[in-house]
Amino acid sequence: MDRSIRTGKESDDVRARILATAEGLFRRVGHHRTSVADIAAELGMSPANIYRFFPSRVAIEESICGHLLNEIIEVASSIARTDMRAAEKLAQLLTTVHHHTTTMLIEAKPMHDLIVIAIQENWPVVQTHVRQILVILEAIIREGVEAGEFDVQDATQAAQQVRFAFMFFFYPAVVELHAGRETDIQASMIAQISFILKALGDAGEVMRGGYGQV
């Protein structure tokens, strides 16, 4: 039933319901096939009420994409807070992000497609995500330098180079191109992480210890 929208907690609840309903439709039929009218119909409200909270369908898509990307940040942050050596943290973070991307491609292709579009069009949520990943990478690298594990002069620049060096395994569209070659990709990923750790000054024991395994 359509009704007026209040402010405060009720508004937050309605926003959350709109996003949850939209995400459900996105997962079933894809974001391109989901209109604001479809979302409104699922909720039993008019499209006008949807527009009170989101100016466009793209705004809804960006909010959902931001939520998906935040899941990666939460996992990466959790790894960064562990008591492992910095090299171990970095290896686990890189493999975990790749695994997350691969899992989404297999289990939630419509959401994978949404993130691909967001990256291609450089949505603000993607820019925020990249900054957050860089902050986490930089913190781990600084920790490694302070512990004598890594030998780099500029942790900020090193974080950027690590991200670029691992882009093949981070970028969802590239991961999709190589779907079905898991064994080859796994071997290439382990080799690339070993290369990154050696470039940072680590002797490579981390990868020999199996931390490159997903």
C-alpha cells in the first residue's frame, strides 16, 4: 500500500527495504532488466516514493555496488588486523580478494556484471573502494618495513604498484575472461604474489609456506 514517507528511523528503514528489494531483483533478473517501477511494485508503493529516496535507478545501483565493494573492504581490513607477519597478511589479502571476485562470478553473475559496469564507468563508489584498498595495502607495507620484512622507501607508492601488479587477478572483467582455467590462474597468481613479495624485499618463504593457496 502506498503511503507518505516519514523522516528519521522510518526513512532509514524504507531506504534499506528499497535497496534489499532492488538487490533481490538484480540477482534474479539483472540490474539492466530491473526498473524503478519493478522495485516499487515489489514493495507495494509508487515509483514516486522510490524517487523520494533515490534520484534515479543508477543511484540505487551505486548504493548496492557500494555495499558489495564494502564486503571486500571488511574482509581486507580483518586480514590487516591479524597478528600474522606483514608478508603473510599481504599474500592472504591478495588471494582472498581474488577468491571473492571469482566466487561472485560463479555464484552471483548479475552482481558481478554490476561491478564490472561500475568499474568501467568509474563510479564514485569504485573510486572510494580503490582508495580504501590502497590505504590497507599501505598500512600492511608500512608494518612490514617497520618490522624489517620489507625494504621500500615509499610505502604509498609501493601500495599503488602492488595494486597495479595484481590487477590481472583483481579486475572482475579480466577474471571473467579467464574463467574455467582455475589451475592455470592459481599457479600464475602464486607466482605473481611471490614476485610482489620479492620486489618488496621479502625472501619468499611466505609463498613456499602455502599462504598463496586460496
